[in-house]
Amino acid sequence: MSAMAEPASFRARVAAAVADPRLAEAIARTTGTARRKRAAAVASWADFASARALGRDIKDHVIAHLGHYLALFERNARASGAEVHWARTAQEACDITVRICRAAGARRVTRAKSMLGEEIGLPHALREAGIERIETDLAEHIIQLAGERPSHIVWPALHKTREQVAELFRARHHDAARGADVAALVASARRELRAGFFAAEVGISGANFLIADSGAVCTVTNEGNAELTTTPPRVHIVTAGIEKLVPSTAHAMTLLRLLVRSATGAEVTQYTTFHCGPKRAGDPDGPEAFHIVLVDNGRTRMLAEGLREMLRCLRCGACLNHCVVFRTIGGHAYGGTYPGPMGAVLTPALDGLAANRDLPQACTLNGQCQEVCPVAIPLPKLLRGWRDRSWREGLEPATLRRSLALWRFCVLRPRLYRLAAGGAVRLVRMFARNGWIRRMPFAGGWTRDRDFPAPPARTFLEQYHRSSSARGERR
């Protein structure tokens, strides 16, 4: 967990986010650029649709034969000199990682950005073990200084404006930049972090792909910080979810083309590195020991609970950038490691539905997330599945259940429904005429943060019947 104080409930977090104009500005800057770049990248790729289908099929094949590819990866990774560890839970993964750090005599570790590390609570575990953690990704460095959690899976500091980052660096850096321009801020971070790269005894990274036929680990970054995190220290630890497997490097390259275009709109990311075992005789650099911690943490349970399609996820963030809800409330409002549509599916699976039943409801089901997903995850279907389960398990509030029961009673009686709908329309128009529409009873959820337009004078059915009668059609 981060040190950031968050309102207790989802509704309270949403209210705080909607009321923050600087947050809206920060989100709009980044997601707007991401959407434009992705659209251009996809438009220029004539075979995008077929590549997307292939990417989906690769992931589905691996998920269907997960046991086979896990065994193959372990065998080849061990043959390369790596040590492979298995963790059923987040706690086991943290315990293994801390144990390796202590065995190496580590007082400090460098860490490349990893959502899996956030998921299992690794920053907290290292802090509890008394091990200094140096985040090397620029955005992760920013939120570490701020004592916050990531708000986006690709741009963890998306919620901060450039001006806020400049203020933070002036307060926390030893040799801070004076200006707020990007070049000055990057230079300030470089000066602050450089010594840490070479002082750390252990480097910890995640993995974008695990290559089964070679035992290699693939990492993708835009800053080169992962290479400095994994190469100078004596020990390199990889923490990775078991769903990251692909059969071969060729399959990884297919998925990389989809991942990078969907995440940043580029054709290829600046740094794509394949790590395969520790340093060998004659190698000019590299770690003396190479550990891979394979983490389940609910993934096999997702297979059994009808969420296997979610295991395709490449963590590109496209669904977040195109989600009208995420772009309104940001990532922290979701309350878990993963925000946006993918988080609304994953968080109930990882942390329980009872504590997170609001997340699947925070969706318009407009389908944009599925449309832009590079591996065609049916996110709206999975969200509807959580809603259905929440209803079946009695997790919905009693007021909602009674309201829907009343609505059902009316719908099954068409004359009563038309009478009620017509009366509601006329009532709302009365409030609109007097300028009281924001103070209508039971409408606060709509009118608190947005306009509630006055409805037409007649309901849709009334207008339809009038139009049909005018044309002489039979009803």
C-alpha cells in the first residue's frame, strides 16, 4: 500500500477526483496524446486486424496449455543458469524476493517499473525488511518521492502536471532543476538517481514476456532504466505473473508490435531487452546471479472462474486511455493496483468482489475498451459477469434491489409504465422551468457534478405514436 491517504469509499474517492481541476488537466494531457498516437499507428498498419487476431490466438493457446509452457520455461531457464522460484500468493512472492535480497547482503535495491511488483506489495515488503528501494523509472521515481501509488499502468505519474513535478523535485532533490521544462526535470532526476544505479547490490525488474523455448525474459522500457537496473548489480531478480508466457521469441515479437503501438503509438519501443541467465565467462557485464519468481496470485483461480480472457492482457493501457470513466476520475479513485476497465475486472478477482463491487458498476459499457484492446479482451462481457455475480451473491444494496423490483413491476405492466414515464417527464420539466433541476429529489447522483438537461415535452413512445399516426401507420 502507498503512503497516500485516500478517502475510504469508492464514491468518496470519485467525488474527490471529480472536484480536482488539476487532475482533469493532467489526465487530458496524457490520454489525449496517447489516443491520437495510437489511432495514427493503427491507421498506418494495414495488417493490424489480422495481427490482433494472431496476438489473441497466441495468448489463448498459451493459457490453454499453461502447465506445458510453465514446465518448458522452467527447464530452459534453469539450463541457462537462472534460479526459478514459485509463488502461489503475493506474500510468498514478497518473502522469496526479500530472502534473496538478504542472502545477497543487500542494503539497497534498484527497481524497474513493474505492475506485478505493485500488485504483490513488494515496495512495502522491502521497506518492512529495512531494504532501501530506489525506483529508477522516472514516473515511479516521482510517485515514490510523493508517497503515492501509480495512477496508470504505463504512465504511473499521469495524475501530476509538469508544474507539480517541478515543485516536488525542488523539495526533494539534492540538486534540483530551477525550471519546469521537461529537459530540466529529466536532468534533475538523472543526477539524483545515477549514483543509486551503481550502489545497489540487487536489481529487481518485471517481465513483459517469458520466452518458453529459451528461458529468456523480455523487458520493454522507454528510458533505458531497466538495463541499468538489471546489469550493474550482482543479483538480478525478475518477478513475473505466470500469464506472461509465450512459446518463442517470434511470438513475443508479434505481441510486441501490438503492445507498443497500443501503449505509446510508436512502432517499436526504445529499449527491448532479452535477459537469459546470469553473466557467463567472457561476458563484459551482467549479474552474477539471476532469479525468476513466477507468481500465481489468483491467476489459476481466474481460469476456473470464467476470467481466462483477462489473462491475455498485455498491460498496454489502451483501455484506460479510451475509457470515459477513467478519463474523468483518474486511476487512484479505483483504489487498487490496476485502474480503468482492466482494473475493474482484475481487482475483484485479486482482492475479492465484496470489497470492490462498485468497480464493475463504474462503466458505461460503451465497448471502446474492447475495440482498442490489442488482444480483443471482451471487457464489457467480463464486467457484466461481475455485475451478475454481485447480484446473485446479494452484494447489491437493498435500496437498489427494491428500486429495480419496482421498475420491473412497472415494465411488466405497459400501461402503468407509460403512465409513470409520462408523469416523470412532466415533473422534471416543472423543475427545469423553475431552475430547480439541480435540487430534484433522488437526482443528486446525476446533478452534483454535471448538468441534467430538461427532457422533451413528450416521452419517446408518445412521440413515436404521434409520428406514426401522422404517417397513417398502424400501431
